[in-house]
Amino acid sequence: GTSAVLNLTGSSPFVTISGTNASDFTVTAIPTTPIAASGFTTFNITFNPSALGVRTSTISIANDDNNENPYDFAISGVGTNSAETDIVAVAGSEASVIYSLENDNVISTTADGVQVWQIKVRDGGSDLMDADLLPSILTSFSFAQNAGNSVGTWSDAIQSIALFDGNTKIANGTVTANQIQFTEFSFSVPDNSEKTLSIRLSLKNPLGADAFDNEDFVFSLTSANTTFDAAGSGKTNFAAVVSTNGLNVIDVIATDLRFVVQPSNVGVNATMNPHPRVAATDINGNIDKDFNGNVNITSSGTLLATPLTVSATAGTAVFNNVKHTVAGTGFMLTATSGSFTGNSNPFNVNLQTEFKLGELVFVGYDGQITGSGAADEFLIATF
């Protein structure tokens, strides 16, 4: 037959896309019409998968060919996820101090505890651009202690810690000695966008054995310690994210005095040992290590010198010269410093015989109180 011009008879862009995953395919370069005899035209289809795996569609081109109208083509592509998602710290999101009275048993809302850090999840990385149409779905991560962290044992300090998406709590943290783990949640960041997570915590009441006033938390998050759902965008091997050293500092503010080493029973004119120790504490018994004032103690008994005064060091005053000159029972020491005051447990001051150098002591021991039996024993000692 004779050659003829071919006309594409549909409306622009002349290519119709249909089928199961039609929305994943887009005409990005339009064919020209008419097409000269023995000529050709080109067009482009761009594939942007909205899910992983094989994606299929059909393209159809209406024309005036008398026996091949329309032209139909089956097309397919395989959706894969990108690997550009990262996590960064939000500058200035730490607390300056965490007061020792932040003791909520469970962090349930953003009114509980104190915010200690925020991190930002970025789908597509710094430019928020990746090659897929998928969200990034964070499902777990863990914090480790970074250089500069001075709270030696996190589980001695942290009562509760939780993760928030805005005002919505999405996970509780599990605290060990040196890690905090957040698991079993799903935090979805839409394609080519970013979202922020907030971390809030409360402190134990009182603080444990390895957590003290003026110590700080420094958190570290690495790419290796994060998990993203494989159904979404993948992560890049991003640099470690670290909170600011010198912030999130535990702050104890003293409101009273406590005997952290109580007085013990003692003889007249003997030095009390172990030495009574008085600390400036908050209402939970945590020691305020910034307190360095003078502490006075008096006694309901008769001290050799009264009051006794010691300047506190790191919140504690040790009294190594407590002597009573009169015997008695049920005595108490009272500590004062400014408006702070505290009383000790009761103790006794006992009479005791003092032997001088050169004196003899004769001690008899009855081996058996009634009847006959064990021999009596006698001891003579000299000083």
C-alpha cells in the first residue's frame, strides 16, 4: 500500500495511562503529531513508585491507523526505596537544669517531667529530596552515654522517660545503666519532609547511689542504633547525633538539714565515733553539693563545747569532736544553718570508768552460777 501521515487522535498528551499502578507512571515528554510517513516521534514515561516491588500499568495511544488503533503497551517497574534519610539534633532543645523534684512516676503528657532533647528525622536528608515517593518510618532507636556525660548510672537517676510526636506520646523508654531504648512504635515522616521528636524525663525520688547534684546527661544517637521500616525510605549512614555537654544538669536545692550519719551511744567524755555527719538536702534527701555554709550543732545533753560549728564541704559537714560530759539517755543533736534545721535520732551517754597509768584491775569470773562444775577464773591487769 501507499504510505500516509499518521495522526494521534487523542487530546494532549496523547498517551493514556491506566491499570493497577497507573499513578506511579507519568508522561513527562509529549509525542508530536502528525507523524510523517516513515517518520517517528518520541515520548517519555517517568516511574515514581509509591510502594516497593513490581508496579504495572498499561499505556494506550489513540490514532487514525485503520487496523492498529489504539496502540497498547504493558509497562512495569520495580519500586525500591532510597537510602538518604537521616537524623539531626534540634539546637537549643536541651534543658539547662533538671530540678531534683521533677519526680513524676510516669511521663504521660507534655506537662510531665522536663524536655531534655529533640531530634529531627529528615526524609531525603539535608535537602529533603530523595528518589522515591515513600515516607520514612522510624520504629526504634537507643541513646548511649557520650563523652562528658557525668551521671554514671542512668538507671539510678531516671524514673521515667518518654518519646513524643508533638503532644502525642508514642513510646516509653527502657533505661539501663548506660543506655535508653525506645522500641515498638511507628513514627512516619512524609516523603521529602521532616518531623521532630521530643524526649521528656523525670528523676528518681530520691536519686540512686550513682547519681548526684551537678551531674549532667549527654546523649548520643548513631545510625547503627536506629531502625527504619523497610516498607519506607531507608537511612543513610549519618554522623552521630549528640546532645550538648553541660546542659541537662541535675540541680538539687537544699531546703533542710539531715543527719546522714546518726550519733551513736557513747561514754562520758569520749569522742563520738562514727562522727556525726550533717547534709544540706532537698525534701527527698538529695544532697545539695553547692551548699558550703556553716552548720552548728547543739545537744539536749551536755556538750564539752557548744555549739559546735563546721563549714560544709560539697553539702556535708562532719563533726569529729562531739563529746558529752554528763551521762543520760534519749539525748538528741540539733543541727542549724540559717533557716535550715534538723534533728538526730536519740542516743545515750553512758558512765564509764577510766583507768590511769599504773593502776591494777582485778576481775573475777564465776564459772558456774549454781552447783559445782567449771572453775572460777580471776584476772589481774595493769595499765
